[in-house]
Amino acid sequence: MLQDFKNFALRGNVVDLAVGVIIGAAFGKIIDSFVTDMVMPLIGAVTGGLDFSNYFLPLSKAAHTEMTYEEARKVGAAVGYGQFVTVAVNFIIIAFVLFLFIQAFERMKKKSAEEPAPAPEPTKTEALLMEIRDALRNRPA
């Protein structure tokens, strides 16, 4: 059973998947920082200094709109639609970047498929047969 598990865990697909998940998690953090620290402040500046992360709808009497979203959540129920906007923008950016990567990969794959593979070297038998053929063609009739 241990040998079966070892064979399963060390198969190429499982290792490739693990590497993909780890890189994907790191890539997600980079995109999250990009959206949170760069894109959303730019959108806020264009819209007059709005901070989407603090847009919420208070659902309890203790929470009110003068609080930050985190403070409102601690006091009572609040729907943080600003957080949803941030996450949605994050998703759109990740989807677009993945689309660009896949498109570039497909172009490279298509290019390599269009280039013809070099003809294999003839074997010794094939080379000898070609010599015999050429000698028979060139003999006087």
C-alpha cells in the first residue's frame, strides 16, 4: 500500500498539479496586491477619492455608515458590497491575465506545429537500397 501511494504521489501529473497550485496561490497574492494597492486607489482617485473597501450596507442599529466596514462588522451585521467590487475586479484581472497567457501559449504551440520536423536519417539498409536503386537507374540500357 505504501508503494502504491508513493507511485501515485510521485506521478508526473500530481507533481505538476502541486506546482501549479503553489504558483497559482502566489500569483493570486500578487494580483490581490495589485488590485488592492494599485488599481482600486486609481479607481478611487478617478471617482473622487472613493474607497470601495469601506462601502457597506449596515443591517443592525449599532452599525452606521460613518464607521469603517471592519468596525461595522464587529458591532453588528453589515453587507460589504465594496469588498465584493474589489474581489470582482480582482477576478476580472486574473481572468484577463490567464487569457493572455493561454493565448500566447496556443500561438507558440501552433508555431511549433507548423514547422516541419526534420526527416530522419535513413538506416544503413535504406541507404544501401538507395545506392542499388541509383546504380540500376544509371546503368546503360
